[in-house]
Amino acid sequence: MLQRNTPPFSPQDFRMAVSGAVADTDVAVRPMAAGRVALVLIALAMGGFAIGVTEFAAMSILPDFAAGLGVDAPTAGHVISAYAAGVVVGAPILAVLGARSPRWLLLIGFMALFAVGNGLSAMAPTYEWMLVFRFLSGVPHGAYFGVAALVAASIVPLHLRTRAVSTILMGLTVATVIGVPFANLVSHAFGWRWTFAIVSVLAVITMGLVALFAPRDPAHADASPLRELGALKRSQVWLTLGVGAIGFGGMFCVYAYLASTLQAVTGVGPEILPWVFAVFGVGMFLGNILGAWAADRIGFPAAGGLLLWSAAALALYPFAAPHLWAVMVVVFLIGGGGGLGSVLQTRLMDVAGDAQTLAAALNHSAFNTANALGPLLGGLAIAAGYGWTSTGWVGMGLSLGGFAIFVIAWLAGRKRAASERLA
């Protein structure tokens, strides 16, 4: 059971980390000083920052590399889809293949592959090669976050797991606030290739930090690819992934077309766009903190609350879009729904049994399924003549769809728990 009325995340809480305190049964937790725990989390969050920059900045500099590769913007958009496809495919494959390896070595290996993929992206000679290199860059994305989340959860007490996991995802949210605007400046000043080159350097820095600070826990003696695949037999794993794949799509539906909506409907110039994207990032950063805090207090129901939050914010978007200050407030609220990620990550730890690595990695496959689904449906609505702001209504529908799956998962979980108590 998760503890209620927990105090804020503090150095004293870090010192409470003792053997057996977390749900991850594969790793025995050793007492660790607060400063050491902080260094581990910072090292893991650096990888999240690098991933966040390459994922979100690629959307914002799309016109730049489209021109550089000699294709139009819609065609260049397939580069974004190639990265998402790499995440969806790579996460389960790498999680299963790495089942017998120590997690700290897996993290270094994943970041090495990520560094190579982004380095090659910076040197892509043609559009076709860019597709290949972006797919390669996406392959380690989900596996890195999944394994990093398990490491983070293993060094803090049970009632602080979600906040520890959210620290990793905080690197991604900080990337939307700082990294994306910076990438835009670099792309305009020095060329789009430098953006991917910088991400490659960030990945190498992450490798060094992980090597220095991550706990050197060996792989579990019973770990195997077959055991990891056992996660796919659990209905609660699939339902939780469904919540993310559908519910997260609403946020991406609006985000993918935000720049175009701001220019066509709000009537602002390109110089305003980075500020609005930064506001989205601040909302995502704070939503990540709030969502983790709520999950550590009330558990899985926090996901339902965040989905309803997102649905309400997305419903306001069409009305706010013509007015700059109004749309900035609503974009902030939409970003806040990004806190769903850390809630679902720890939910998967609770329902995956001894197949922790695969389940944790699949969370990011679901996240990137949403990244593909949301823009696809939003684009269909725009192409059908419903206008740029129709993405808000489509996004609301996706958030409510995710909420419906959440309700099914929550009720099924309560029913099973009741049956186990009676048995």
C-alpha cells in the first residue's frame, strides 16, 4: 500500500532508502546517502534532457532541416514519425535482450546507441538517410527511460517512488523549457545539424555520469528474456499502456500543430513562438511534479484526475486560440497534463510482477504511439476543413478515451483486490 500524507521529497527521505523498500523485486536496495542519491538522479535526468531535446526540438526545427534536405515540410514530418517508430519498436526489443545485463551497463549502452544515432543525424546527406538515422536514434529512447525509472525507484522508499521517477522525466520537461528554445536559436544561427550534434554530446556526458554514479547492482539471478515477456500476459499492463497510448494523444494532437495555429489563428509572428513553447514546457515541468506528488499520495487514481484535467484544458483551446494571452494560459494547462507519464510508469511497476524492465520500457512505446496517433487524427480533422483549432476537440476526445480505459483498469483492479481479500 502507498502511504498517505507523505511529506515533501527531502534529504531525510533519501536516507530512509533501505533494503526491500521498493516494489522492484529484482534489485535489493542498499542504504544510500542523500547526496549520492541526488547524484544518481541527476545523472539519469541528464539522459532524459538529451532525449527531450532531440524529440521536441526536431518538431520545432522541422522547417530548417526540410529546407536543408530539399523536401517540403509535410514530407519532412515523416522524420518525426521515424523517430517515434524507433521508440515503439526499440523499447520492447532492447528490454527483452538486456534482461540478463546489469542495469547500469544497459543505461550506458543505450546512451551510446543514442549518441551514434544523433551524431549520424547531424551528418545525414539525404532525406532517406535522415529517416534511417532518426529511426536509429529512437530505438534506445524507451528502454533508457524504462531502466532509468527502475534504478531511480530502487534507491528511495516505496512512498517516494513516483517522485524519484518523475525526476528522470523532469530532464525531459526541462528540455521543453530550455532545450527546445536553445535548439531553435542554434538551428537559426549555425544550422540545424548542430542541434543533433549537441544532443550527441549530451548523450556522451550522460554515459560518463552514469558510469560514475549509478549503483553497480548485478543483474538478478533469475532474469531472462522469457520472464520479461511474462508482462504481456497481464491485462493490467495492457490497460495501463492503453491509457497512455490514447490519453497522451490529446496533448500531442495540439502540440504538433501549435506553431501553425499560433500563426494562422492567433496571428503572431515567428519571434513569439519560442515563448509559447516555453510556457508549454513550464506547464509540463510543474505537471510532472504535481502528478508525482499526487501518485505518491493516492496512487493510480491520480492518472484519472490528470486525464480529466487534460480534457478540460483541451476543450478550452479552440476558444482561447484567437487571443495570445488566453492561449498561453491554456497551453500551460495542457502542458500540465504531461504529469501522466510518471504516474503510469510507477503503475506499471505495481502490475508487471517480475517483468519490470519490459513493462517500464513499454510505457514509452505507448507514449510515442500517442505521439503518432494525436497528430495523425488532428491532421485529418484539419484536412477535412474543421480548422486549426479542431485539434483541441480531437485532443479532448483522446483524453476522454484514455480516461475510459483508466476507469476499466481501476475497476478491474479493485475487483481483483476484493477477490484476493476474500480468498
